[in-house]
Amino acid sequence: MDTPAKAARRHADSGPSAGPATIAQALVGALHACGLRRMFGVPGGGASLDLIEALRARGLAFVLARHECAAVFMAAATAELDGSVGAALTTKGPGTANAVNGVAHASLDRCAVVLVTDGFTPPQRAYVTHQWFDQRALLAPISKGHDTLETADAPARVAALLDLAREGRRGPVHVELTGATARTVAAGAVPVTAHAARTPPPADALERVRALLARARRPIVVAGLEACDADVAPRVRRLVDALGCPALVTYKAKGVVPDASPAYVGIFTGGAAEQEAVNAADLVVLVGVDPVELILQPWAYTLPVAELGRVLHPVRYVDAQAGAYGDLAAALDALAGGARPGHWDPDEITRLAARQRAALEYRAAPGGGGLTPQQVVELAAQAARALPAWPRATVDAGAHMFSATAFWPCEAPRGLLISNGLATMGFALPAAIASALHEPDRTTVAFTGDGGLLMCLGELATAVQQRARVVVVVFNDGALSLIDIKQQQRKLPAGGVHWPRADFAGTMRALGGRGWRVSSVAAYRRALREAFAAQGPALIDVRVDPSGYPAQLEALRG
């Protein structure tokens, strides 16, 4: 009799097209049909090994991370870059618990991720308590769906999970897969579509938006994360051009309107820096802006709002006077043809952009020592101009992100990856590794604070093992600078936010990469030239002066 285990071995030996597929093989095949090229994770001894073998049989890669949270960050970055699905695997118990922050990021930053964790069989649950907790309950608040794939209709349930991850507000789903289930022969193939279905916005909703645009003389467009899709971003630029208006972008939407565009004014966060531009308008046109992208401040404007979005979010910063929700590309096509230029002077848009940039200029206190964060970013951009392709940047949470997002130019959507909805530290390095594997011939620059890097330091070894073309730039000030600012603002005694400055360059060299420690402009320029010329990962540990952060934060957020 042909047991499931024998069927699995036969399938692995003869390739994915021979013989009946197991559940693990069917799941990997469905992910592959969605465009998946690699899975990330830290395996255990259960279903993980079956998944890794199923990947190998299909010619797909498994990337061994050093921490499960980093593996999910890598999967989420891959989902953003592919516009599809990322995947990660972990063992049960501690592996699942370690992955939680990555799943929360995928949830709040709207990344379609499949997290496969090992589980316990029903007989084991009758007596096992070691490593057991309710993994489904742990992840339920931050995942869109869960399945064990233990029923006969497992292929259909895989398809439903993948569609769920990609539809509406994209997000993570959780597969809890035991080794026994992974090796069970699947009853049929997985019916997977390449993309989740899209519904055009209702015609009457589009008509109300069109009427607002027709009355407006000075509209301003704000693009958000939903505008980053390959079929949406060019249409956003077409609408902006047709309206002859200024444009702002959220952190996640950097590059939807390129920094070099005459329409580009700057970043929109819901804070103070963009208020001059918005207050000069008579209509705000939100395109794909997710409320999760905005800071914790009330909506500051009374002028009317028109909104185009993939979905109407249940919690909103502002209720639009007219909104159209559904297929964004279809909505933009419907509006762009009838759009007419307003009353904006191109020179006025240029002045607004210059003033927003000037407001965010980093002004260090005398005698601070080290480079300013703005210098770190702008000098990296200068050095990057010598590369054959413009690098993608990844940015960690922390005070350095103000300079990184304001002064790193982007030419196209997803030219900058950031954890914005969750705003978690420890994101930039894993995301940079995923970016480098996604486009091996393109350099990725990871802008990270020392605190964020300390949270994922082991992933430097992952970068070395993968020979990832990553340049890690560390803003080393020996502090949790953003929390330090808040402590200063409350006039509390200093405490709990500082540590001795670590030697990250030495750590990188010890792990097999290249590293430089610099504290001057000249040394930093030399290090950048050598780092960008390297074929593998490199790290530049930059001593930075944090004295200008409080004023920069005030200018940005108010």
C-alpha cells in the first residue's frame, strides 16, 4: 500500500509534476503560481522540512534567517516588491511567538504574507503541554485568516487563504501545519488565480468625485500605499499632470510621484510640514491613502476631500465629501480623461516644495561632533549616482527616518521600503536582504539606527551567507534618539535610553562582511565608494550628531 510518506518521497524524487502531490507540495505549488520565488524562515522538525523539500523540488529557494521576526519582515518586503504574496515558515511554540512582530507589521503595512507554523496533532493535544499554546488565538488579532488544512477540501482552502491575503486590505494569513498533514496526499490541485479579483468603483460614486474635481480650482493630490501598484502609479502621475497640481506622498508611497517631478512637494504624514501646501489648496484628493499611514494627530483641515481607495476603511481620519472605492486603476482612468488644469502656478509649486524641504533641514547644535543625519543621507545619494541602477532604500523606525525619507530621492514606487503602519524597529536590514534577493544586480541601502540594528544583528550573517548586495548605513548615536527627544520634551531626567556606542563595523567584519567606522565627511565618502563597489554586503558605521533631531521632529509633526 502506498502511504502518504511514500507518496511524498516519490513526488520529491521525480519532481513536482509526477504523482499525487502532498499538502506541503500543493501549498508550495500554489504559492509558486502566485509568483513566489523564495520562502524565508527558521525551520523546526515538523512540517518545515517537508516545505523546504517541496521548495527544492520546484527549484525555489529557502532563505535561512537568524530570527523568525526577520524572516516575516523579509516575506513582507517580498510581497510589497512583487505586488503579490510572500511566505515564511517557523516551528511551533517559540518560533511562532518570535514571528508575532513580523506578522503585526504585515498586518498594519498591508502585506499579503502566508506564515506557515508547525502545529500539534489532535492525539498530541490530548497529552502534550510542552511548547503548546493556542497559536491561532495568538495571531488572530493580526491575521486575516487561519487554517490547519486537515480537511479533505484542503486545496480549495489554500486557494481561499491566498485570495483572502490579497483582497481588500492586504495582510497575513496563518497556516498551522503538522508534519502528518504536510505529508498527506492532497485531494486534487489548488485552484489559484494570479491576482485577487478587482471590482470597479460604482459609477455614481465616481461621478460625485468628478463633480468635486470640476469645481476645484486648486486641487492637491496625496498618494498613499495603495497607489504603489504597478498599474496604479502611472495613472496617479497622469491625473496629477492633467490637473497641473502639486502632489504629496506618504512614506509608503515615495516614488509614486518621483522626487524629480515638478509636481512633487514632499511627504504627507498628517503633521505640520505639509500644512502650507495643503492650506493653499481648495480640495484634497486622497489616492490610495490608508489611515494607518498617518500619525497620531487629528485631521487638521476643513477644506473638502475627495477619496479614491481600494476599500473604505472602517476607521478614518477624515470623512470624504465624495469617495469611490474599488479598482484604483479603473477609477483613475475614469477621472483623468475629463480632468482639466487648475489655477496653480508651476513656480508656486516649486516654492512650496523648497519651503517644505527647508523646514526639514537638519540644524545641528555647535560642537555636536560627527555627521548630521541629513549629511549621511545626502552623501549616500551623491555616491549612489555613480551606480548603474539607482539603489532602493530601506528605512528603520527612529529619529534618523526623518532625514532618510525627506532627503533620499525616489524615482519609482517602492524605491523606499519602511515599516510605517506598525513603525517597528529592526525592519530595515531584513527588508534590504529581501530587496537584494529580489533584484540581485541592484544595490539596496539600509538606513538603520543603532537601536534597530541591535534588534536584528544576526541578520548581518544572513546577508553574508546570501551574498546580498546590501550597504547598511548605521546612524550610531548610542541612544534611542526618538524616545530621548520625548524624554527631553517632558523635562525628565535622562535615563533608560542610552548605551555605549557599539562597533558595528567590527561585528560585520567578524561575520565575514566588509565594514568601516567613520566620523568625518571625508572618511564617509571613501567608505561609500568602497561599499558601493563591493559585490557582497557592506556596513558603514557612522558617528552621528543627534542634536538637531528635536527641531526636525517639531518641523515635521508640529
